[in-house]
Amino acid sequence: MNGLIRLDGGVATELMRAGMSLTEPWWSTVALNTEPNRVILRDVHERYLAAGAQVITANTFRCNARTLRRLGLDGAGHAWMVHAAIGVAMAARGGSDARVAASMAPVEDCFRPDLVPSDEELRAEHRWLATEISRSGVGLVLIETMNTSREARIALEAAQAAGCQGWVSFVCDAEGRVLSGERLGPVAKAAVHDGAEAVLVNCTSPDGTERALGELRESCSGPIGCYPNLEDRGDLPPGAPSGRYLAPVMSPEEFADVAARWRREYAIDILGGCCGTTPEHMRAAYSQTVGDGVDS
């Protein structure tokens, strides 16, 4: 990778700021339900592109078969949701040279490693989603918010079998450990050994992200990156879903300062934002870490 790759920021945060309630059973797939909601989703993608993002992530985070089955959708409905999410992102990209990545998340709860199902179930479900992503014309899969090495490796295997590139990103605790309790360094090395083209940490507090970046840079000679969670979650139990907009703990300028330091100290190759970040956060961070080439 040459230079810093600018990944987009929190899509769910922007959907909630626009008035959507992201609660079960629909979660973020509610943005695909109606044409007005899809217009809002497209606008979110477009605002991240206008801020300077080079990679935008299609809203397939909750489009795994397990979640969609709980909505009572049949097989054709499952596939339709995946293709709709990718179609909205592709339309937002337009004629620009930005890339569209598709999200592959844990099939159960991102913050509950104890709920990760059997290898057989994981292989079937990740294979289904990776196949539909590939059929939609997307070649980059962001295997994200992974809380165990086991599921991350199976998801990566499925993405590669479908002909896609894979970036693998883990959610960590405040000490920089994967939520399963595994050390991030060995987990990252395993992902690279399996063919991950980059290893990242996401949906983790700024302090936890910093600790994780130190371990990633120590363990990996290849591309690493991050997209931290900036939500003020002080009144919520760890990992509890809110379904509502939570204000960020950092201003765009504060986040830009931290991101620039991470770029200097850990030589990160990919920078984005997770929950709590906005296009304003990303514009400031891109500008401070990249400089020229990002519109003000």
C-alpha cells in the first residue's frame, strides 16, 4: 500500500443522526427497507466521499443470513438485501475512483464471543454472504468487528473462496486484547498467514485502539490500520446496544490530532472511523494525516 488509505467513518451513527432507530430485529438493515431510507443511506456515503474517503463500506454489516432469517425473509429476500446495500454504495460512488468494500461481521453479537456458533455454521453462513457480495461485483471484503480468531479466519476463508480480497479487523477491550481474551498479536499473525491483506482494530475505545495498534505494529510488517469507536458510552454497560445516537467523546479536531499521532508513531496504513465518528471527524483526520488532496 502506498500512502495512507482513507476509510470512511460511522455509517450507523449518521443514520441515527438522521432520525433512524437502529434496534432489533432490523438493526442497520432498516436503511434498506424503503426508498426514502435508501436515499438517506446514499447521502451518508456521499458525505464521506466528499470528506475525502477513498473506501466506503456498503451497509451489509447486518446482512448475514442469520439476522435476515430472524426478519422472516426467504432466501431471495436475503440476497436482495445484500445487493441493495451494495447497489446504494455503488450509486454513491458514481464515476469516482473510490472503492466500495462490503462488510462481513460476526453472525451473532459483535460483543459476545461466547455466542459464536460452530465452525460448520460459520462456514455455511459466511460462504453465503461472501458469494452474494462477489455476485454484486465487490472485490474487497472488510471482515470487521471480529471478536474471535476462529470466526475471523473462517470469514476470511469464505471471502477468498468467493474471489475477494480480505481486510480483517478485530474489536478489542480497553487493554487492546480481542474480546475473546486472545492476544491481538498472535491473532493478527494468524490472519496474515491466512492471506489477510491488512489487519485492523475497530469499534474500540481510543485508549484500547492505541494499545492494539502498538501490538499490531510489533507483530505485523504489512499494512495495519484502525477505525475507533468515539461514542460516549459512559452510562451503558460494556457492549450494550443503544439504538440511539450517542455523542462523541472527541471533537473532529481532537480526533485529527490523535489520528495524526497514530500515523507518526505506529505508521498506520489505513485510517477510518467507527461508531461516533462523522464526516466532520473524518475530514479533519484526513486533512491532518494526509494534507494536500483533501477538500476543505
